[in-house]
Amino acid sequence: MKELMLGNKAFARGLYEAGCSFVSSYPGTPSTEVTEEAAKYDEIYCEWAPNEKVAMEAAFGASLAGRRAFCGMKHVGLNVAADPLYTMSYTGVNGGVVICVADDAGMHSSQNEQDSRHHAIASKVPMLEPSDSAEALRFAKLAFDLSEEYDTPVIMKMCTRVAHSQSIVELSDRIVPERKAYEKNIPKYVMMPGNAIRRHPFVEERTEKLRAWSETSDINRIEWASSGDKSPVGRRVGIITSSTSYQYVKEAFGNAVSVLKLGMVNPLPEKLIREFAEKTDVLVVVEELDPIIENHCKALGLSVHGKDLLPICGEFSQNLLRDFLGGLIWGHDADRDPSLKVADQIPMRPPVMCAGCPHRGLFYTLSKNKCTVLGDIGCYTLGAVAPLSSIDMTLCMGASVSAIHGYNIAGEGENEKKTVAVIGDSTFMHSGMTGLANIAYNQSNSTVIILDNSITGMTGHQQNPTTGYNIKGDPAGKIDLEALCRSMGFERVRVVDPYDLKACDVAIKEELAIEAPSVIISRRPCALLKYVKHNPPIKVNKDKCVGCKSCMKIGCPAISMKDGKAQIDTTLCVGCGVCEQLCPMGAFESCQNKEA
Amino acid sequence: METKNVMIVGVGGQGSLLASKLLGRLLLDAGYDVKVSEVHGMSQRGGSVVTYVRYGDKVFSPVIDEGEADFIVSFELLEAARWLPYLKKDGQIVTNIQQIDPMPVITGAMEYPEDLVEKMKATGAKVDALDCLKLAEEAGSAKAVNIVLMGRLSHYFDLPEEAWQKAIETIVPAKFLEMNKKAFELGKNA
């Protein structure tokens, strides 16, 4: 049966067809849907783990038990899971292990643009790279076979454009391999020095075996140019490429160039590349981000173009390739019509905190108190955007809680009077807890605010250990944040409602003033959650409004100024009442107050 | 057949996903190779959103680049103007005339540009502008703006009416089917 399927969904279908029966992941754009779609198959056990390291170790455990296992994450998630990855490379697997890592060239939804292929090379783990949904499905199945045949975890590298584009796939049935018996094998699975020393040569031999496999496998294929072997300028141009870059090459140049399309990017073939190079006059590597295939070619002694012609930053596209390689291939620049444009400057439309977002009231209070705010990863990173402009630092998951400790100690008593760390509930469970343990242990006077909106928001509402529900929406264990913080030794743990500006203000002032470490839990569920009941929209009393714009300080998309007066977009307003508390004229009226 | 390019643009939360799902289904059933590409993650947060739909004998790139779109279907007027550089010289815009103020306009830092339909036409673009919100409400729900736009787009597609109807029946839940069929008709005949 033919279907139009999202790359991530096709990946999940591949897991299903391959008989994968254990999935543990942490959400992260653009990888999240692989696990969400896998969870729709009743035959596969699926879970959200607190972080990527836990997910990968859980998958390893399932592999030990003899099942095919999977874990998925975004590129930066693989940094968190790097520790188990690098040593699982040594132990190998029992049941097959496949790892999804989704890169985000162009940084549509990420804090950096790292190239995950470096992790595959450094950990000596094979990496496959599909270029559309059909390959995502096929490679997922192949990855399990390779994993078991070569005794290794296998990474599948997705990217935003493959993960989040739909193309046509053909479906097959699920075949579940028999569960492999677990056999005690201390030299293989206990990685203490004496054993690991013996496993390392195995890893090196495995890489060479996989390289030999890659020389002849059809996932690396050559598509020769059709126009009499030569480009319009009489040169035989050969392009080595993979992933979505392959699609851009074909789109831009069709059959005017020969293409070596790589489906496996670690280890890279040698003979195949040499053979391809011999039949071309000019060799170009087209790869997004770092020059990894290019450097491999150079190490083989080949003369090759790559980052001398193409950018190292950002995504590619067909126009980008036409612009940068057109001269080389056609002998002239790309000829394109000038773009149509209206003369007006088009106002930007950046993402904003939603109307009724519980984070808004808290960030307003932090701005008002001129706090230094060490931030973290999640929707609340939007607290850095004007007019709130509240956040001073965002680094990586959990860094707010760890960094405030260092910042306050080094500040010698100055910083702690005005500095807070903010971190969401899911991010806190991911890697905020260990930072909090450091504060509890080494006793800095730090104030940590957990922004508990009862969901993993930014990636599209995934459950986490504090929500009380699992990935299927069924009741699950629920970690009590207050009890957790108290058990670490925090005597000052308090909960505030971020819709209550006065309560937020009091809590922040008191906890900053006190000479003790403290935790404030700012608790209110995300306004977009289906179970959250909204109040009727706020009304503006135009007679009372004097146009002072006090309400504009919170950056609510539902409030704007028209003819010198505030007005509310009733399709957006959820009646949270934060603006009402700001208005010095009492011009905002919630329906509840009217009834009272 | 050479690959055709349709861009669907709008503001996060306006329902462009259903429109691309409908188009994908329609074109798949018509026997084309199809790719549909969207950027997730920001869709709920009022940002500018864009979906690429490409179809033909063989489609390679999942994205549409500047100067390549045969059609731009826009849920909001400013977004049509924002993505205008992606239109081919002889391409067609189908746009809702609804205006949603972006943050720089809300805060008063910038003005919402005036007369955008006329200004887009002045660049040489073919512009079909209609009040989809009004038509959607007439059909029974403000949420049917996407189907109104698809109805209008069907004008320019060389596919039989039945194909569109079948795609709608496959995509839309049964209880909303009649309303959406009405929205499609209203858009088509607008």
C-alpha cells in the first residue's frame, strides 16, 4: 500500500516492521514524532524517559534482554547520551539497538547547529542517513539487521527536512524476530579496563568490516550523468552527497552531473569513492554543516571541492546550489528572474508566548524587579524577547540551575540578591535535579524557580515524570516536586500562581533577600492543554482607559492599542487576568469580577 | 510533467496543516509523486508558518525556493506579501484578506502595510483575494477558512471536482463533512 508519510512517521513504521519492541526517548524537535508515532502501535512498548542518557541506557537494557530496542533524540540530546553511546560501541548489543539523532541545520528550533556525524565517528558507531521517507522506513529496518550482524548500536541521522517532510512510502508487515536469550558474558558486557582493552580492537575490526560492506551495499549508489557523460562545459562533474542535500543536487542539476549518493555516512567507503573520482574530472562534496565527507576524500589523497565553494553554516536549498555551483557546472551563473516584492517593509512575525501563558506573569515580575535571570531550554526561553526581555542566559538543558550556583559564589554576595534561575518542569527532571543537588550540597544562596506548567511544552505537549501520565496518556507515577526539593535539604520551598502578580512579587523579593538556598515553584498548567478551562475574554472599559500602555509591558498577543486605547482580541484572550492587575485605571474588566 | 509548487502560508494556529493534508491526499490519489514539507515546533505560537507542497512525475527537493512557487495560498494578507518573493513570475496568489497583527504592529513599533492586494498586483503577480473568514462563517464555522481556500484553489487545478470531494471525505471527520463541503463550494464560487 502506498502512503504519503512524514519522515519521522516512516521511521516509526520501520521500527514497527522491524519488530522493534522497546522504545525509550526524550522529546526534541525535529525528532519527537518518531517516538510519538511508534507509541501508536500497541505492539511496541514506548515511554518518555527523563533524559536522553536514561533513554539510551534503558534501550541498552532491553537489548541485553534480547529485544530490538530504539531511542530517539535531537542532536544536542546525543551530547547528553554520549556517555552510554561511546561505551555501548564497545559492548555491542544482544537484541539490535537503533538510535535516532535528528540534526537541525538552519536552527529552526535549536540552540546550536552541531553536526552529529562527529559523534558517530568519535564513538566508532555506524551511521545511516536517509534522504526521504521511503529511505527512513527502509534504513530503520536495515539498521536493526546491521546492529545484530555486526554487534553494534546503529545511529540513524535525520535532519529537519527529512524528519518533517512527507513523501511516498510502501508498507509491509511486521516481522518480530525471536527474542534472543540473555547469556552472561562478562568480557563483553562488563567494561572495566581489562575487558575494554580487549573490546577496543574488536571495535576497530568491526569498522573495517562495515566499511567493506559499505563498498558494495546498494545504500551507497552511483547515478551517472546522462548527457553524454559531460556537463555543458565539457567537464565530467561528480558530486558526492547524502541526506536532503542529495535532493537539492538532483533538483538543481538533474542528470547533468554524476552523483555518488551515500546512505551510510560512517564508516565511509574508500574504493567506491576512488572509482567514482576516477570517472570524473571535477569532484564536489555537497554536505550541510561540517566537511566530513570532504575531509575523508582529502585523506584519500583526492582533489575535491566542498567548503571552498559552499557555506559551512545553515541549510542548503536548490537555489543555494545553483548560485554556488552553477558556474562550475554550467559555466555561467544561475539565471533567475528578480524576485517579486512589495516596497513596504514587512513586519516580522516571530513566535511569541501564547495569550494566557503562565510564564508571562512571572517574567513580568522578574523584569520589574530588575533580576538577573539565568534561563534554560523550553517555551520560557521566549521570556528573552521584548518587551519582557527578562532572560540573561540560555545555554543547554539544566544549565540555569548549575550556573546560578557558580554565578552567585563568584559574585561574593552581590549577585545572589538579584539573581534567579528559571527552569521548566520537564527540563528540571531532565538535568536540573543534579544542579539543584550541587546547590543543596555546596550551599550557595541561590534562588531557583521551577516553571511548572505540567507538560513538556515547546516540543508539543509530551508527558514527563511530574505530570502523572505516560506517553499513551494513561495514569503513571508522579514525582512530587516540593517533596523532592525538600528531601534534597531545601528548607525554603514555596508554590506561587504566576497569574497572581502580587504573590509572585512577594515570593521573589523574600527568597532573594533571605540568606538560604530556596526553590519557588511557579505552578499553572500550559494554557493550551485541552483540560485547562479558560475564562471569558477580558473587556476594556474605553471610558476608563487612558492609553498609558501599562498593559503593553507584558507582550500579550491579545492586547493591542487602537486609537489610543487598549483593545483585546477576543479570539485569543483566555481571561487570565494578568493585564487586569497591571492597569492603574481599572479599565480591564473580567466577567467574573462583574458577577461578583 | 514538470514539478508544480504550491506554498501554503499563514499564522501559527490557523489550520494550514489540514489544507496541506488535503492537497497531499488529492495529489497522491491523482497518481503524482508528492512531497509535503512543514516546519514544526512553532506552529502554536503565532509565528509565521509555511508549508511546501510539490508534485509531478518525480519530486526531489522537499522545499520550494524563491521564484519557484506556481501558487501561494495564504491564510492572512501580510503573509502573502511576506512570501511573495517565492512566487514565479507568472504565478498565482490565492489569499484570505483577513489581517492578523504581528507583535511589532501590536506594540506600535511598526504599521501594518496598507493596500497590500493592490501593491502585490502592481508587481505583476496574479492575486485572487477573498474574505474567507466570512465565507467560512457562512458555511458554519470560522475554522473552515482552510477549506474555503482549497475551494478557491481548485479553480486553478486541472483536476475533476470528484477528486476534490473524495479527498475532503477522506480527510475531514464525518460530522463536519457537510459544513466543509459547503465551505469548499462557497470558496470555489466566490
